[in-house]
Amino acid sequence: MGHEVTLLAEKPSSLPEHEVIDGVEIVRKGGFLTLHLWAPLYVAKHSREYDVIIDNVAHVFPFYSSKFTFKPTIAVVHHVNGKAINRVMPQPLHFLGIAAEKSLPHMYRSFIAVSRSTEEDLINLGVNPDRISVVYNGVDHEVYKPGEKSERPLVLWLNRFVKYKNPDHAVRAFSIVKKKIPEALFVMAGDGPERPRAERLAKQLGVEVEFVGKISVRRKVELLQRAWVCVYTSEIEGWGLVALEAAASGTPCVGYAVGGLRESIIDGVTGFLARPGDIGDLANKIVRILNNAELLKRLTENAFRYAQNFDWNNSAERFLEVINSVTQ
């Protein structure tokens, strides 16, 4: 689109501090926590080189770039934790997290929300609706497309092993599924601090779960294609990108009726939404799909068609419209 872009990101030990990828300048500083110290310093020193600063508020604490530059600043907000923040971070840090989220309306003039759900949450925080634009995440349809299915019913959970993603709910739900459909397989992909707990729970329940850990994009696509059902057990979810990637791969999802999952999964059309926290309801909806070939076929076809509405090129164009509105 003819624009110069610099991405400031964390620096893993295996990657260089500076490089250019597909024309995008990548600057890497600090880690998960210390990037919040590096970012204000970088913005204060270099913001004059840019027309707009975009803060990615993907976790709890914003970067507050608006306080370190006179240039227009946009906050891209993925989700608002709200009362569930105690599931995201330990005490007493969650009190700081609550304060940080409540500060958002006062720290930024322009917001991009990744879903209507996140937009509603921002409004409830006190952000004027006129300051919020919704730009949905997209799907790379060159990568995520239907493929060969597993011969046996395969249920996939693909996420980070953290408390608010509830990996233990997935294990417990599958133990119910396994009793009703003994031939079913269950794969959990991803990593995080809750993985050992989930592995212990699987052993305690006597249910066989394949934990594959962190996986490549190629392996991720393969699993999404081979799965019969993808499961989402998050209690907070701004959008649910994996649900759309699964849909594009020809796999319906069953997830809790929370946040953006209510948009990325159309209940009864592209998958099913279960009552939040109700493991039995979650399991029953998985069983319903696995036991009904006609239903599985209908959900698969609907999910694939629905996923075609979300494309990264369209998202980029909409994003650029927002940037132009604050820079002109």
C-alpha cells in the first residue's frame, strides 16, 4: 500500500535485534515485561519519524504511547478482561491490571476493536462509541483450507495453556465424550504454565490425550484440517481467530458463549455455543456433532462459507481507513 512500517516487538534470544521482513522494519527490544519499558523510550526518541503510532493492547497493560508523543496514537484492543482479570494475573497485580484497563478511555483518543464484543466492553469502560472502529481479524485463505479428515473422530483444542483458557475444561469434557464415543481421539496443541496440570488431570481421569506442545504453522493447518471438531474453552475471548481458521479449514467449533466467540461461531450454523463454564453442555454438543454425519457435513459447509467473509486484505484496507481518519 506504499507505506513505511516499523514493528517494535519483544526480542527472543534466537532472533536479531533488527531486520527487514517483506518490507517491514522489525525492531526487537526486551521481553514480555520489559518491552513496556522499551516502548515509551523508543516512541519518545523516534516518534517524529512516523505519522501515526499504533499500540497493540493484546494483554492487560497498554504501552501509553500517547503520553510520549504528539503524533496521533491508536490503541488496538483485543479484549477487555474486566472482572475475570484475577484469572489472568495473580494478586496483587490484578489490582494494577484493573486500574490499567480503566485508564484506557483517558489515554487514547482513537480505538480499534477486533469485534463488536470488544467494542461493547470498551464502551462499558467509558470510551465514546464515536472513538471506536471495529476491524475484524482476517484469515489467510491460501494457508487455511479444507484437507483430508481423520478416519476416527478427532477433537482438537488449540490454544495457550493459561488459566482463563480453561484447558482443564477441555480435558474433563473429553472424558465425557470418550465414554459415549470410545473411538474418539483428543489432541491438545500449545504450551503454557497450565499444561502440566492438564496432563495430570488427564491421567487422573484415565483419559488418553495427545499433548503435542508448540507446533509449526504447517502442523497447525494439518490438525485443523484433520479434526472433526475444534473446541474453545476460554472464558475471555476478544475474537477467537482459531475458530475462523478452523472454519476455513472445514472444521466446525464448539465453544463457550463468551465475548467474540459469539461472533466467530454462529450457534447452530457454523458450530455450537455452550453455556459458559458448563462442561457437560460443552461435551454434549461435541457428541452431538460427532454422532451425526449429516449435521457435521452441514456445519462444515456453513463454517467454510462463513470464514470467506474474513480476509486479511479486507482487514488491512479497513485498518488503513482508520489510520487515514486520524492523520488527515
